[in-house]
Amino acid sequence: MAEEINVYSDITPEIEELAQMISKTDYIDPELFTRFDVKRGLRDLNGKGVLTGLTRISEIVATKEVDGETVPADGRLYYRGYNVEDIIKGLAEEDRFGFEEVTYLLLFGALPTKKQLKAFTKQLFFYRSLPTSFVRDIIMKAPSRDMMNTLSRSVLTLYSYDDRADDVSLPNVLRQSMQLISLFPLLSIYGYQAYNHYHEGNSLVIHPPKRNLSTAEHILYLLRPDSQYTDLEAKLLDICLILHMEHGGGNNSSFTTHVVSSSMTDTYSVIAAAIGSLKGPRHGGANIKVVHMFDDIEANVKDWTSDEEVGNYLKKLLNKEAFDNAGLIYGVGHAIYSKSDPRAKALRGFVEKLAKAKGYDKELALYEKVEELAPQIIAHERKMYKGVSVNVDFYSGFVYRMLGLPEELYTPIFAMARIVGWSAHRMEELAGNSKIIRPAYKAVGPQKPYVDIKHRK
């Protein structure tokens, strides 16, 4: 009796053979990219991005001019002209939450007054409401094992509940954006709870939304069965959200937002496309790789305090002899930053506080050891166009681990923050939209005469 084929997942020998044809047919010699001066990944050999647009939303600075020459510098990140490190410092000194305030800044281009912030926050909290039976009929049915797919499906389904879904006027898109910013924690966490119940067999816990909590507090309230959290936990999560909200127009998901918005499609389709981009392990999933890499270090390095032992393990990583054999030290290096990632710098001091409070001192010391040794080892082992340093993903996964957040939600938490940046970029594209974004590709395959099917071999 022939083995039954699952048409939804099994790869048949016929498909395998056809895929091999594609791999041969679609292969392009890398030398051709050099010959025709094609910037692969829209970046040059030094990693500098090809200029494809202008933005007022944020700025990344990673170099400085010295004697007429551009040289690496400590990284800086600006939201609407304000240094993010200054924003984080100001919030810490006043001991208050900042996600809603920075959302206002990114959307409207100015820091709000107390009155403006109160009104805006009230409006955001007002939108913490899903359509009747949405959780039961949409989120609870056919729950996915991947929370980003669940989030994308929920966003696309919200289109059906919006009587003005296709209206791309700025007032309507702003309304849609504020609703999605408010709803992302609900959609993501409810999706996780459904998965955790139906796929993992755990208790189903669905807390109703609350309108008097900051976004960071609301996430922890929704996620934890007892809804309990400390002020330190919520404040650190708030900082993580702020640092992930926006990162220039050139990152993959924000660029996706601009590209899809330029076609004048609806907000839900645009944000679903951005979610699909962020889901990729080359973009939003890096902090999970960092956490798993450290699990492997802890299991295979006996003395975490030894420069020699830790250094030897890092060399094995680069030589594809450890962890996933990819030849990478995850969380170290960035496409733009070389000397330092300002987000990692802003986060680091708060990580120390949480590690001390949670009893993760030994783990923190290991992170610090890798932070110190990895750039030196990479510089010694690899040909470098620029320096390397730890990036924000190096510490953010560690924060989420200490907070007890499930790994399935690491990337959705990124999305809960980045929806603000996507919204700002979508409105920026619509405000100045004049052309659909359509780059050029050069055909390098030969032209051929048509052959009748009777004579094909």
C-alpha cells in the first residue's frame, strides 16, 4: 500500500527534482554583480546602504569626519532629532514610562506637553478593544505555532471590521495606526495563549484588556497568569520597547513599509508585509539566536570566567565548529554600527540592575566576557572592513529571558515596538507620495528562439 502523501507539508521526489532545476536555472554568477556594479542587498562592499529615500523620522550616525576622511565613531540614534540615549536618561531620572511619549514624538515630530501626552495616551488606551468575538472566532481557531504568522493573520482580518479600510487619507491612516499600536500586545499575547493551550496542553489564560496601564505594564499583565510584575521589570521592558521602536528608513521592514505604501494599498496589507519582513531570522529573530548561543556556551565551557576557555569557544563559533555551525557570533556586529550600538549602550546599565535583582550575576558576567572578547577574536580571525561591537540583540534576549517571557514572543515584542516606526514611515510615504517605488533589475540570461513542443528535448 502506497504511503499517503500530506499535500500540505510533504516534499515529493517530483518537487525535489523541479527544485533542483530552479537552483540551476536561477543561479547568477557573483562576478556579474561586480561587473554591472550591482549593490547586493542595496549595500556596497563597506556595508554602506544605497541611498533610496529621505526621512525626517530618525537618523543613525556611525561615522565622523577626521581631516576630510570618514572614520568609524561611537554610534548614535536620533528620534526626530533627539538622541535616544538622552530620552532614556530623562525617563530614568524622572522614573516614569516613556513608550507612549516616544510614540507621540515619532508620529508627530515633537515631544508632547503634559496635556498633549495625557490626551494622546487616553486615545491609545481607548483603542485597546478588539471586535466582539474576535478572540474566539479568529485567534482561537487554527492557532499557529508561529506567533508572527498569527499576528499577521489577525492584522489582515481586522481589515474586514473596518468600514474605511481602503481610505489612505492621513486622518484615517493615523486612526488605523493608533489602533494597531494599541492592539499589537493583545493580538500577540492572545495568539500565544491559544498556541500554549491547544499545542502545548497548558491552561488557557485570557485576561481582559486594561486601559489604565502603560504599554509595558499591559504586556506583563496580559501575559502572566497572575498578572503580577515589579516596577523594575515593567520599566526595563518599557526601555526595550523604546529602543526597538524605530531604526531609520533603511532597515528591511521599514523599507518594506515604504515600498508597499507607495502602491497606495491599505494599512492592514502594509503592516502585514512589514510583519513578514520582521519575522525573518536575519531581521527580527536575532535575539533568540543569541540566547540559544549562550545556552550552548554555558553547556560547553566549564569555566565561564576564563578568557582562554571562552575565547576558544568563540573561535570555534567562527570556524563553524560549535553551536549551529553558521560561523557567526550572534549579537556581535551590525550593518551600520562598528564602534558601538547606542541601543546596546543605553540598555546595558538597566540589564545589570535586573540581573542583580533576579540573581543572574554569573550569566551577566559571561555576557560581559563575550562582549569584551568577541570583537578582538573576530578582528583577528576575519578580514574586516570596519570594526564590530555588540548590538541591541546581544542583551535584549537576555532581558526577555530574565523577565520569563516565552521565546515565541521575542519577535512579536519587537513588532509591538516597531509598529510605531512602521506607522510613522507609512504616513511619511503617503504625505510625500508621488511615485510607486520600482527599482531596476538587469536581465543577464540569454534571449532564445521559441521551440515548438514537438521539437523540445
